[in-house]
Amino acid sequence: MLWLISVVILLILLELFAILLKFSPTRSKLKFDNYILVYDDGCGICTSLAYWSMRRSKNYLQLIGFSDLPYHGVLDDISEGDIVRSAHFITPHGIEYHRGEAITKVLRLIIHPSFVFILDFPFFRGFREIGYSLFASQRSNISRIIDFLFSR
């Protein structure tokens, strides 16, 4: 019984963590013809994963690196610091998703949505956001390790 209570408390803490880290979807002032992934084009693994996603997407996925991001109309509702700390997904209707939720939306374009829906369930969002935060905070180190391993 004690383990069950511990698991419930852990799941509640994970959900609270996800709520604290998650940005609500925002709205772009512009409309687009396709889906857009905004990513860190200065990060080797981020660029590789973005192009991998574009090639495997069922719908056209336009890639925009941080260095090519327009100054007005896109991601206006979040700070510049938050923009460069995470990936962003923009729908043709102008809805902007951020962090782990953005990656979940990209995965829905690649994999059948029924395989990805679990990441949007309460409690699993906490795992998604923690995993994304860990990856995002260590992306330069991960890129160096990948480059070292595959440069031989």
C-alpha cells in the first residue's frame, strides 16, 4: 500500500513539474501554408534531427533555424530567451507549441498519432517535459559526443 501512495505522489509531482515547465500554446500573428519547426540551427544534433523529421514527415514540414527566424509575427508572445532554449512547432493556423509539446506534434507528423498520444496524457507530460528539458540543456554536449563517436 505504501508503494502505491508513493507512486501516486510521484505522478502528481511529475504533472506539477510539467505544468510549471510547459508554455501554453500561443498564437502567431501570421498564417502559414504548412507546418513549421523552429529549431537551434547552431546545434549539430538539433539540425540533424530537424532534417530527419522533415524527410519522414507525412505533411510538408518547413524548417526555420533560430538564425533565420523573422523578427515579427512569429513567437511574439514568449521572450527571446525562451525562444532559443527550446524547439517550437507552428501549425498552418498559426498555433505555436513549445518545448516537449512541440516535439510531440512533430512526432505526430512522422508516426501514426495513436502511438504518440500517450505523451499528452496527464502524468506522462511530466516525463515528456523532463526528458525534453534534459536533452535541451545538454544538447551541445550530446552533439559533441555524437560527433566524436561518428567522426571515426
